[in-house]
Amino acid sequence: MGKFCLTSCGTILIVLGLLFNEGRAQQIVRVGYSGGGVAKNLHKTIERAGLWKKRGIEIRLIYFTSGATMAQAMVGGDLDLADSDVPAMVNAISAGVLDGKLISVYVNRFPFAFVVRNEIKTADDLKGKRLAISRFGSSSDVTTRMLMRHFKLDPDKDVRIIQAAGTTRVPAMIAGQIDGTLLGTYDVPIITESGCCRVLVDLLEIPMDYARFGQVAPTALVKTRRDMLAKFVQGLIEGIYIFKTNRDLALSVLRQEGV
């Protein structure tokens, strides 16, 4: 009886210990992203390669229609990390709304094309036209305004900037409801093949450093969960390497997204 109790109790303790260690190892991280493309595809690649699990973290991706709403969620304590829309997060920090820190940037260029209706031939033709962004204060808003200034246009006087969710902009362009918008390079073939529109400028050709994709975290989390953030960045770096070198996996992820 004594041996049975000792063996059983020992087994129970071992099992409980394993469960405890497993639960402690898998840290849940709530990560917000807006739009599709780079951030979403990279996260899918990392997940399928098992890089988060290898580091003992479980990523829960949360989609937002714009960077502005993602910033609001972080202010409300509903996110641990914001990924993909650095400008919107920096706007919130600069305005004193969010106490946060930029911890990494993995795209420092504009991975967009500014697409316009065919009748618009030059930047001057944009005067009086309707340009769509996802939301005021979002990355698409900031970038569109920067581009208008680059064209020597006043974004508040020379054009009409309106809000339109990311998924509605392509149909709206094709239907002629808007005259221009920023699109990720992966969406450009869809709209140009429709015959309605053309690329006015590829923003990747503009020689300007710009923190577009990266991670922002609340300052309090940076102080209390540095180990988790380090694991996240390590997984991200390895994921970028795999995305660039594992052709089969990368193409599989892109095909799944219809690219």
C-alpha cells in the first residue's frame, strides 16, 4: 500500500509539474494588425514554421480595420503588441494618448502604390479629387498626406480625403466612386487588370526612410515582460529569414491569401 501510494503520488506530481511548466512556458501574446499583406503573411509563415511554439509563446492575432482603431485598443489595455501600422501608433504616442514604445521596425520603406483613375495623368490632376484612406489618423492617412505634400499639394485644401475600409477601396475605385488611394503592391494587379486605373507612383521608388511595419508595445509591458518581447523579436527575425529563403512555404502562404 505504501509503495502504491508513493508511486501514484509521485506520478501525479510529475504530471502536474509537466502541466504547470507547459502552461507557464506558453505565454499568450495579443497582437493587433491592420490591413493585410506583409504583417499577416509574415505571421502566418512564422506560425506554420512553428517559431512561436519553439519559443514558448502563443500569438493571438487580432484584426483591426485601421491603425487608429488598433491604437484605441492598446490604450484600452486590449493589446500587448501592435504590429503593422507604426505611424498610427506613433501618432497616438505623440498626442499623449498612448504611453508606448517602438521596439522594432522591419519595413522602413513605403510598400505601396498610389493608384488613380485612368484620366488622372499627373499629380496636378489630383486637385479636387476624392482620395480614400482607411481612417483619419491611420497610416494610410499619414502616408497620403505626406505624398500630397511631396507633390506640392495641400492635403487639406487641394484634395478631398475620405474614409473607406481597406476591403472596399478596390471595388470603389473600379466603380469610380473614388479617384485615388494607396494600395499594397499585392493588390495592384487586381485593380490594373480591371482596366479602370493606373499606378501614378510606386512609393518604393521614393528614397525616404519611413517606419511602416514594426511593433509598438505599452511602456508598462516593456518593463514587466521584456523576456516575452525578446522572444517575439527573435521569432520575427527568424521568420523574415524563412520567408525569404523557404520558397515553398512562402508561396504556400501567399497562395492561401490569393496573391
